[in-house]
Amino acid sequence: MKKVYYLHTCSTCQRILKEWDLDNSFELQDIKTDRMTPQQVDEMIKLAGSAEVLFSKRAMKYKSMGLADKNLSEKDIRQLIIDEYTFLKRPVMIYNDQIFIGNAAKTVAAAKEAVSNS
């Protein structure tokens, strides 16, 4: 699978997509206009090893919903990501059986290297 979950209104996602310079074999899914299905989220969780790795605590709703004060289970986190796209760390690239989550420089570079080495 070659897929990227991103947000078209996010300048960081746009910058990273330009840096990756992906070919047309990649499917790009704007998670705001094309919502993620529970199956897609489950596939990401399976590749990542946990829902928590995919979860963004930087989302504005994290504080406004008082989630910092709650002890969230994997099941809770999974449902939050499904219900509200802002809770997904972005971008997420799935390349074959590898997953690259978020915008950390190391992650972005590792994803770019994986794609360019094939």
C-alpha cells in the first residue's frame, strides 16, 4: 500500500508533501474532506503498534474537551481518531508495510529515504 493521510489546510503537511515529491502511485487522502473509516484507522494502529502513537495531543480539541485530565484507553483513543480527524498526527504515510507518523524531521527524512530506496 502507498498512501498518505494529510490535511490540505495544514501548511506543514503541504511542505512535507512537497519534500517527499511522491509519484502518482501514492493515494493521497485529505482527512477533512474524505473522512477516515474505522478500518483505515485500524490498519494504521496495526502498523503503528498502538493507537496512542497516532494520537495528537497538540490538537486544540484535546484541551477544550478536557482530555488531558482523563486516562484514555487504546479503545478511547481509537474512537477519538475516528470521530475527529484533528486527533491524528499528520501526515501519516503508509509505504508497503511501513508507517511514518507525524512531522518530526527524523520521521519525514526516514519516509523520504524509504520511498527513494525502492
